[in-house]
Amino acid sequence: MESECSELRLELASCRSSLKLCRKKLREERAKLRKVVVAVAERLEWSNQEIHKLEEEKQCQLLSLSGQLLNLQGSLMREKDRVLAIVHEKDRIIETQRKEIEHYKREASRAAHHADPPDKSNLRHRGYATTNAYNPPPPVIPSSAGGMTSHFSRSADNLDRCPAKPPVPSRDAVNRKLQLAGGGG
């Protein structure tokens, strides 16, 4: 019996020493696990901070970009209004000039009907054609407002469809024609 007791004591001591080793290993594993958990938690916190920082930067960039786009849109709208004002002013000038031309044509026509017919040989000598060719006025197109406008009328809607303007003679050419018509004076 005594041998059994001593065997049991030895076994108990052996079990206790193995239990101590197991506890020691368990503590070491817990310490390692804590370090891993702390490292993962720190990494996760750092990642969250980076994500938050990137989101704030992105939000600031979007706000800046939207502000720049709004400024550009405003500039484009002002430029469009300026160009439309210029086009409308040019249209008004063209329409005024067209009316003046029509007025002068009517006056010239009235004057030609009331005056004696010119000597055709004198006209030939001055370089004018003596044919009785009829030059019709430019075609008149109904406008969207129901009025009549000449084909030279422009607006912002039909700038690309407007015909090209006829060439403008030089000042010298006009002066020569006026001198020939006035008798060379």
C-alpha cells in the first residue's frame, strides 16, 4: 500500500507540474492573443481614421469642384447674355440699315420716274451698263413673330443658317463711282 501511495504522490506531483506548465503556456497564449487583439484593434482604428480622413478630403474636393462649376456656369451664362445682346444690337442695326436702303430705293425710284430718262450713250461712256435688267430685292421671309424680315436678319437661333454677307467695296472704289456719277468732279 505504501508503494501505491508513493506512486500516487509521484503521479500527483507529476500532474501538478504538468498543470503548472499548462497554466504557464495558457498565460503565454493569452498574452500573445491580447497582443494580437490589441494590434488588430489599433489597425482597425487607424483604418477607420484613414477612411474618415479620405471621406473628408473627398467632400472638400467635391465642394470646391461644385463651387468652381457654379462659377463657370455663371460666367458662361453672362457670356451668352453678352453675345445675345451683341447679336440683337447687330440685328437692330441691320434692320435699320435695311429700312434706310429700302427708303432710299423708293426715293430713287420716285426720282427716276419723275426725271427725264438719261442719255444712254452718256451712260455707256461713263462705264454704266445700259441694259434694262431688273434686279429684284432680296427675298422676304416671314418671321416667327408673324412680321416680315429680310433674309439678312439674324438671331441667336439661326446664326448658322444666315447667308454670307456680300463683299463690301473699298472706299476708293465707292469714291471713283461717285466721281463718275457726279461728272468727274
